[in-house]
Amino acid sequence: MAEDVELLLTLYDGREMKAITENYVVSWSKEGLARDIDQLHNLRVLFTDLGSRDLAKDKVYLVCYVIRVGGMEAKDTDHRRSSVAQTNQKIKNTENMRRPFGVAAMDITSYINGKLEGDSDHHHFIPFVQCCEKESLDGTLRRILSQKETNIQKNSNGNSGSFAGGQGLWTSLKLLGGDPKQVRDENPHLVLGNVAIARKMGFPEVILPGDVRNDLYLTLISGEFNKGSKSTDKNVEVTVKVCNEFGVPIPGVITLGGGALLIDEYHSVIYYHEDKPRWCETFKIAVPIEEFKQAHLKFTFKHRSSNEAKDKSEKPFALSYVKLMQRNGTTLQDIQHELLVYKLDQKKYEETDISYLKLPSTRGELVELNVEKKPTLGA
């Protein structure tokens, strides 16, 4: 690929259509190497905490989402040159966009339930199915899973039009029994040193002594936006920050998943000219207990332009927020929340303004308050 790529691998329940585990993250450079030193020649992950109910599921897939990190338009690799052809040396700011590329999915049910014995020396090729125009990564995955297994096998040579030119993922897998220490002791050749851990999103059936978890998994599902003064729909990027009661971002409390570094803010995938983006992106938030009580999630929505000069001057056009603790002293419920989106005056927008905290944050709160007039942010 002519640009950097993020690979997000997860175990996925094909019946409930949702991820079982957090993502294992590989940042793959355009030079064809893992960016993280720990991952060089060690691209392994241990998906942990799987219990008897997980192993008894009747459709489990290993899913890999492929996200291109670069400009709005994909660059072509020029194989005739020793280096990637750069169309414009000045492009910098617009090269950090996360754009959808494709999805790979392999049915691993037989390995999970023990009907087939996994082998670390047996490699499987899983082709990448490229996202069609206007199709989300989640939509591409659903399209793959709806195809018959025979079709997936038949097209695995990459000749089909929707497959990404023979590109794919080589992987091997093995089911290991026992707790993490036991697994390491019994399989030292597999579970080497800094092997990444990707945990189940939820508690294991048996909670081991000393296993303390304080993880919040957030899934950005979808949004609806109007084009405003623009002639076409926006290219919407969502930025998520965890802020304290003074609106100050809490650094280093967000991660894309196992094998990924902690980051200060999350940036969503950007869909081109899409007024109803469907992201279905999950990431992890680990806020220290002492800061959790006063913290809130701040979502800002920004149009990303493929024009460098225009993109630099773009400010957020809307904002949403939600507190991690509810008014009754309990944590945010594990349900789908419909957040209110407040339009911002881009000329007056200040990052430090926290007047939004006085406004209702969800549709439910708005109904509770029985507000007749729609609340507005600022002037």
C-alpha cells in the first residue's frame, strides 16, 4: 500500500453481529513493516477471558478491519520506482485522515469449539474485501458474512471484482486452555515476551484474584448531519476526548485496543460526502477511578477537506457530550445513547468553553426536562 494502514483484528459473533473482544491493533507502515518495535517479527495476540459460553457460539469469525491513514484520496503505488510516488510533496495536514479500505473475515467456529485443531505452522489466507463507494466498514463486514461460505472460499484467490487485488491477511491460530500464567508456562514458543493481550468486552466467567478491570468500551454507532451551506454532504470526522468538569482533557486514557499505545483523543474514520455516516467503531477508555466521577466525554464534529489550506482553517461545526456518571450516582448505562448534537458558531468557538455542560446531553434528558424550546449553545 502507498500509505500507512491500521489493522484492527477482533473475534466477532456472527449471530449477534457484534464483537466479542476488543481490537488487536497493528500499525502497518507503507514501507511494509510494523511501526511498533515490540511487534517486529512478533505479530501475535492472545484473545483472553473466553468462557464456555463463548466457545459454544455457533458462528465466530476472526475479523480484520483495514483503515488507510493518509489523504482523502488513496495514492497509487508506482512499482517502477524504488519509492512510493509522491504526487504532492507539500501535503502534510491532510495525510492524517483515517479512511476505510476493506475488511477480511474468516469463520473460525470449528477451531473455537474444538472440532478442528489449530496449528501455529498452518497459515490461512483471508482476502481483503474492499469497501464499495458509500459503504461503511461495518456494511462491508455484513456483506461478507451474508455471502455463502462457499463463495468466500471460491473467491479467496482475489480474482473477484470486490476483492482487493489479491491482498489479504496470512494468519495462524491455536486455542490455548488455562489462565494467562498457565498458557505462558505451557506454550513458551507461542506466547513470547511482549505478546499483545486483547481482552473480552465483558467479564470472564471466572474472575481471577487480583484481576482488577476499570474499562469503559465506547462504540460510535452513527450520526445524521445536514450539509449546511455546503453544496455537497460533509466529510465528517468525530474527535472524542475525555474531559474533567473544567473542560480540560484528561491525557492518555484512550486506546484503540490490545497492542496499541494510550492516546489523548480518538479520531473516527471519515466517510466521503456522507450525511449519515455509520461508524460502528469501538475503542477503550480507562479513566483513573478518582477522575471518573467528574469526567465527561466530549464529541466534536468537523468537516475534513481534501484541500490542505481549507482543511487547516476548518473548525468544529457541532458538539455533543455525555457524563460518565449519571445524576443518581451510577455509571453510564450499557445501552445505546442518542446524544443531542449542538451546532457551533465556528467563528466564536473556543476549545475552553464549557457552557455546554449546563445543557441536556441526551434525548432522554431532553424529554425528562420537558423542554418546549430547543436548547442552544452560545449566542
